[in-house]
Amino acid sequence: MALTKEQIAGFEKQLTDWKMDLEESQSESMHQMHDQETSAFPDVADQAAAETDLSFDIRIKSRELKLIHKINETLHRLQEGDFGICDGCSGDIGIKRLQARPVTTLCIDCKSEQEQAEKTHID
Ligand SMILES: [Zn+2]
């Protein structure tokens, strides 16, 4: 894909800012989890609610971790010049799709094929 230097720099900044936000939120939820672990819950209902919050937190946290990993991979692709090339068909992913979802590694055609395959697999 023929990306201009400005476009590459723009994506790099977008991804780096995004990663910093995620990393901040990761360390925030770490503190919260620590607080919850050390707090006493005299009320059983409170404790149940706190445990529900905690598992919700962990789900979000692990999703964020996966995203951070994907962002790192994407930054690497940007440096290698592989950014914007589809993993499925080696075609161009397209600038519009990349702007909407910069961590994607599949063009819209391969993505919908993959989703179709997953659906068939589940059925
Ligand atoms: Zn493709």
C-alpha cells in the first residue's frame, strides 16, 4: 500500500496514544483490584457486587491486554512497511478501513470470509 509519510506518522501517533490510554487504564484497574482485595465487606450483598465488578474488570483488562499486544504488532508492521497489507490475500486493506480500525490485519473481503467460516464452524 502506498501510504504517505504523513499517513504513517499519523497512524503511529494514533496507535501510540491509544496504547498509552490502555496502559493507563491497566494500571488503574490494578490499583482498584488491590483496594478491593484488602477491603472488608461486612455486607454479603456488597461483597457479591464487588466480586461481580472484579470479574468484569478482569474481562475488560484481558481484552485491553490483547489490544495492547495487537497495537504493538501493528506498530511493528508500520516500521516494517507491512502495514495496510492483508494477511489473507496480500492485497491492500484500504485507507478508510485502516482509519476506522488501525489494528486490523485483514481486508474487508477476507474479514467477512473469516466471519462466515467462524459462523459455519459454530453451527
Ligand atoms: Zn484480503
